[in-house]
Amino acid sequence: MIYHILTSAEWAQASAHPSYAPDGFAADGYIHCCSAEQLQYVGDHYFRGKQDLVILCIETSKLNAPVKYEDLNREGMLFPHLYGALNTDAVKKVVHFTPNADGTFQIPRGIMT
């Protein structure tokens, strides 16, 4: 399982289609994802204080595009990058990702670590 964070509005729009690619896909060439253990780090560093987020729980065996584990930002961790659009039928669960009062995140219940 890999995970992708986006707003609930973005997911509402994307889930109505067979595939999804975020705005940054054209520039990056891949979709940023993370492991369960990386969710708190990604939330704190890239989404701090943002509201109305959800986590897509993606079943990698159902993906139509390849996943590569890379440390492209030199953060000392390998992150899963999806090199193609996300086929929305690979999303097995959607979990709300609500920040703490100080804007930081915790891995929500419902995410397997």
C-alpha cells in the first residue's frame, strides 16, 4: 500500500473519472506518494496547517503505472513515485487527514503502519 495526500475537493473531482493526475504531474512526470510511516513527515513538511485533506490508500498491485522508490529531494528517505496517472480503481480507502491545533499531523487511525 502507498499513500497520496490531496484535498477532499480534488478527490471528489478525481474519483468521478477512471484516472487522476495532480496539477504538478506535467512538470514532475510522476505522482508523489509515501509509505504509511512517512505520512506524518510529509504532512508536517508539505501540508502543514492545511485543512480538508484526505489520504488515498492505494493498492500497488492494482496500479496500471510503475512505482519507483527514489530520494529525489535528498531527504534521506526513499519515496514511492507513481510514473503515470493513478487509475482510481486502485484506491482502496480514503482517510481524512486533519491537522493538530498547531498545524502538524499524526498518522490517522485507519492507516496501517
